[in-house]
Amino acid sequence: MVMDNADHPGNGLAQFPDQATTPTAVVDAQGIVTGWSSGAQRLLGYRHEDVVGLPVARLLGGNADASLDFSVELGGRSRPIQLRHQDGHHVESEVQAYASLDREGNTQWLIVVTAAPQRPGRHGGPRPDENGATTEEAFAQCHLPVMIYDAELRAVRGSAGAARELGITEEQMHGRRVTDILPPHICTTVEEGMRRVFETGEPERFQVHGRPRHGARDRYWTVSVSPLKNPAGRVRHVQLIALDVTEQHEARERLLLLNDVSAQVGSTLDVTRTAQEMADVAVGRLADFISIDLLDGLFRGGEPGPSAGGSVALRRAAQQSVLPGIPEALIQPGEVDYYPESSPPARCLATGRSSLHRTLDEAIESWQVADPGRARKVSDFGMHSIMVIPLCARGITLGVAVLVRHRRRDSFDEDDLLLAEEIAARTAVAVDNARRFTRERTTALALQRSLLPQRLASQGAADVAYRYLPARSRAGLGGDWFDVIPLSGARVALVVGDVVGHGLRASATMGRLRTAVRTLADVDLPPEELLVHLDDLITHLWAEEDTATDPELEIVTDLIATCLYLVYDPVSRRCAAAGAGHPPPAVVTPDGKAEFIDLPSGPPLGVGGLPFEAVEWEVPRGSLLVLYTDGLVDVPGHDLGRGMALLRRRLERPAHSLETICDDLVQSLLPAQPSDDAALLVARTRALDAGQVATWDLPSDPAAVADARNKVSRRLADWGLEDVIFTAELVVSELVTNAIRYGTPPVQLRLIRDTALICEVSDGSSTAPHMRRARMFDEGGRGLLLVAQFAERWGTRHRAGGKTIWAEVGLQDEQS
């Protein structure tokens, strides 16, 4: 820098100081700086335009307001003085003043400054700011963005790193505020931080994000703002250092995204939902638009097969966009999309390898030519970067994910491709798990439905409606079942049961138990005895099992079951029921009052060694009998007790039909995704009028057989059943004869007119007859054979005081 208006000095100065190396200044008689050398700028940091015109007292490090008369105080003599550097620190110097005249003849002073000798550093070397050179060079050449701002938040200095990042020179930075250089959202954060540092004197650190200059990519910065204080402790300037942490931020974001994928993708065992979870997590954080297409068979749990030649048809499983309504999509989820054979998705599916593209790539351009509709989407939304990622699990390619950017300016890079591949790999495993679950559930559900009643057996004791709701949990289907079994004497058995456990094994066990219950019901065992035999059956099944047991319980859990067996007699309007660890039945009387039967809580089937007890009660005509499994009342929202209370309240609400009752109970008690199977059986009882039943007590005399035939024929004539009189007389004759000959008194004959004509003969003997083949010369042995031939069904029912032999004769009007 050239010193302004300086004549050749006098006063014995042998040689004019070197302006490039020696710190010099020119001061007029009023103490105003009129000249400033490059050496002075290097020593004190002030530029020529910042100093010229200011009082020289401003440069003093002590009392800045004191006057300085060079003619009196110095007069050419050297004097130590403390000067103030631009950043606020003090510089110990030796000052000499030489008088001279300016061009107008006015007095001026040439001030020559010599830095005072510096003490050696800690290790005896020179201090970093020796001669002002080392510090200046270090700051000017610093590759980090470093800025110094004054109290007015205007730039005083800027390092080479700051100039490089901002795209302007240090001279262009000088005197400008942050708002003149950086984007608005960055300016607010930075200036507020600097103000706080000026106020508190404490350093601060914060994060900013944005583009430091036009055309640059988005960057993430850690900004540190530190105070620069004078010896009095006053903050005169602040220093701002910005560290580019973009790579660290992006790496951290990738880890967070992968963590979210692990936590959120695969939350359900549903193929479509799993794919949608991937799209929801990745959109906005990795891509602007995502579509996920899977092989069609996966949605039904099938195994993916090799693709044939030609265009590839994939079903859209999920899609998501940063734009509302997903306008980039060509199709909707559930629809089929067709990809040309040469397109990147088709090649990805065939090879199992991912690819990264710009829309100007040859592969993308040829794809757009073959698919004009997709080309319009690319053009309309300005799509510029595309990744095609296979969803591979266990060596099988399940589908393809296409990730697109059109809102972000940055294109996908290799790191993004690796991240997308990792996300797709984790999603593919979840999709495959969901597919396998779907297949297993479909198989179990098919087995379950085949083992449950396809349609209820015809009977006249009660009107029945039912519901079976399979579980939607990861554990799979349970072993709930129900049944309606017609019994002799117009009675009906209502059964519900629940096998402990889930999956195919539980379903198979349920089928075994249901078959066993039907077999035992045909023997007409009382409820408590039937449960005893069923318990014995499970004990035998245990002995045949060759599977590992639960190490804590030491039992096979899915060979334990609960069961409720209820028998209703429409003639006496009485119910008999016994339970094995099952919730009690509910009874709703015609007046709308609901209550649970106080049923003895027997042990679950399979525990063994404990008895079962039955209870009997009378029900009015038209009452409701409600049987259910715990899956209906013991749900995540409430426990068993609260569920039964809710069931009772719902049953007391008026309903038009049994189907309406079932629908109401299912909707009000079960969640949308039940975690356990639920079976519900609702029956409205009927009652047979006295006119439909005829009963006679017979003497134990063979002559009573003829009288019995006469009574039967007259009663059938009264009922208008002349077509079956001959058959009924024959059946009754054989049954009464058998009871008188082989049984013990008392003997009773009963006719019941229901859907069939039921003939019953009871006696006091507990010995059950059996059918045998009579030889040619035998006088007896043909009676039951004739009964079996003329009756539709026949059998023996034991009771406390003996037995009852019954036979059903079909009625013509019922058969027609």
C-alpha cells in the first residue's frame, strides 16, 4: 500500500522506511491518519480505507480518548506504546515520530512502528504472530471456513476456506452481514447465535443446513461461534467456524432409516401391508416416489415361479409419494402393471441385480419409447434419477421396487443404491415371511373349515345360528369348534370347544375331538360321562405323541382343550350341561333377561384324574341358549370377566333374529383383527305341545303287546298319520315284546310326533339289547333286525332308572 501525501522526512532520518515491510503511518497536525502502509496493515490488521480519516488515538491500546502531541511527546525519539489490533488484542510496539510538511505546507508526522521484542514461546521458538506474518498467513490460508464479525455483525475477516465455500473473495466479504451472503433460513440461525455470544460471552454451537452459494449442493454444517475479548474481558468480535458434516449427517440418516425399516417394516404378516410400510418409510427420506410390484402368486401365499419371456406382469403392492394423491402413479395398488422385456424392472426381476439410472440413460429412454404413458409421467414431473431394486429373499426374487427423484435436485449415488438394496433386502424377508404365513394360514383355514360343520344337521328342538371367526395373529389359527348334534327323543346336543394352541396341529386336534364328541353323542351318554370319555381319549393321544413338550409345563399344550356339552329336551324343556374348563353358557329368557348358568368348573380335557359334574335346569319356550369360546370375550381390550359382562348386556338388547344377534355380538365384542379364534352358537329353544306326545304305562304282561298296538294305531289316526300305522305297529310290537320279555318293570311306551315319528319303550333294566342274526329254527332273535329294517334310526339310551329303546319312523310329508 502507498502512503498518501508523505514527503521525504527530515529530522535526521537517514533512509525512508520500506513501506512494504515497515509499519508506517502519516498523521496530520490534528491527529488524523492520512497515510497507511502495507506493513502497518500486516501489524494491526486494519486496511488503508478502514484507517485513513480516523483519529490516531483510535489505534491506541490504552485510553482511546487521550490526545497525542508528537512534537512534545516523541520528537523523533523512540517510545514504547501499546497499540490495538483490529481483532481487539493489544500489540506492544516501539514508536518513532518524524515531522514533515505536506504539499500545502502543513505539518504532518511520519510514524514508524517497530514491534517490541516478543518473549519466546513455551518451547523457546518464536510466537505464532512474530512480525505479524505467521498469524496472518495461517488465517489467510486456513482451509476451514473461518469468519470474524464485529459488534454490528459485519464481516471483518474471512479465511481462504470461507472464500472457497461462499464463492467470493475476502474483500467482497468485508463489511457485509450474514444476510448479504447466506440463504435466509441460515442467516436467522447464525445471526441469532452471534448476538447471544456478544451478550453472554459464551461460545455456542449449532447445526445449519442449506446451500452456501447458488448452484452448490445441500450441505450440513456444525457452526461454532466463539467470543474474541479484549484484556478487559469485553467481547469486541466473534469468530465463526463452520465444519462441513454432510457425510457424517448422511451416514447417520442412513443408519436411522435402516433402524426405522427394521422397526416399522414387517409389523404385520400381510404381504400388501409390509410392502406399503417400506414405501411409507423410504419416501421423503430417500426417494420422492416409490412403487413396489410383486409377483401375483405371492398375494395368495404361492411360491414364486420363473418368469416367461416377453413383457413382465407384476401386481402393484404399494406406492407412495411426497406429493398428495400420488399423481406419479400409472396404476393403483392391487392392479397389474406390465413392463417391457427390455425395461430395467424386467431385467432386474430376471437377473436379481439392481441398477442406477439417469433419465437420459439409453435404458430409460428405450423404456420410455416402449411405454409412452410412463414417458409422460417422467416428463410431467421432471423425474431425473431412478433406482430399480430387486426384492430378494432366500435366493428368490419376489418383486421389484422403483425409486424416483424429481423434487430433490441431487441425483441418486452409489451410497443411495447400497442403502436401497439393504432396505429392499430387509423388506423382502418380511414379505416372504408374510407370504409363508399366508400360505400356512390358508392351509390351516381350509383344514379348519373342512373339519367344522359345513351345514347344521336338521333337527326340530331349536333354531340355531352360528359364527366362526379365525384368528388374524402371527400365531395362526386356533382350534375352536362348534357342533349341533340331533339326539334321540327329539333332543339336541349343542357343543363348543377350544383346543389350546394354534396352527395346523391345533386344527388337527380339533378335528379329532369333534369326531369323538359326535361318536360319543350317538351312544347317548349324559354330558358328564361324555366328557370323561373325551378326557380319556386325549390321555390316549398323549401316549401316542412323539413330540417335544413345553420344558416348563411338561405337557403338550395343543393336546389340552376346553369343552361345553349341552343337551336340550323339547319335550320336558329341560337342559343338562357339563363343562371342562370352559366359560358357562348364557340363557336369555323370553322377557329379555340374560344370566349365566352356574356351571361347575371342571378341569380342561387332557388334565385327567378329576371328575366332571352336570347341572340341569328348565328353560321357557323361546329362550336363547348362547354357547361361545373364550376368544369372543377374552380379548386384548378387556379380560374375561369384563367380556362376559359386556356379552350379558348385549344379549339383553332386543334383536329381530338369531343372525342379527350373532352379528351384533361379533361387531361389539371382537376387535378388527382378533388375536384368537372365536366360535359362537346361539339357539332359540322350541317346545313340543302335549298334543305331540303320547305316553302309556304298560303292564309287564305279554298280553299288553296287542293293547299297545291298538293305542298306537288310534293315536296315529288322530294325528292323521295313517300311512305309517302299519310300520309303527310293527316297531312298537317288537320293542314292547322285547321290554316285557327281557326287561324289568315298569314298562312305558311313548310316541313323539316331530320331524319324524319317534317310538320309545322304557323299562327298569340296564341291560341293552343287541341285534343278532337268527338261525333258521330259532324262535326269537329277529325283532331288532325288523326294527332296524323298518325304522330310519334306532338305538338305546341309558338313564338313571333303566334304559330306553327308541326308533324313528319317517313321515311321508316330511320325506316329500
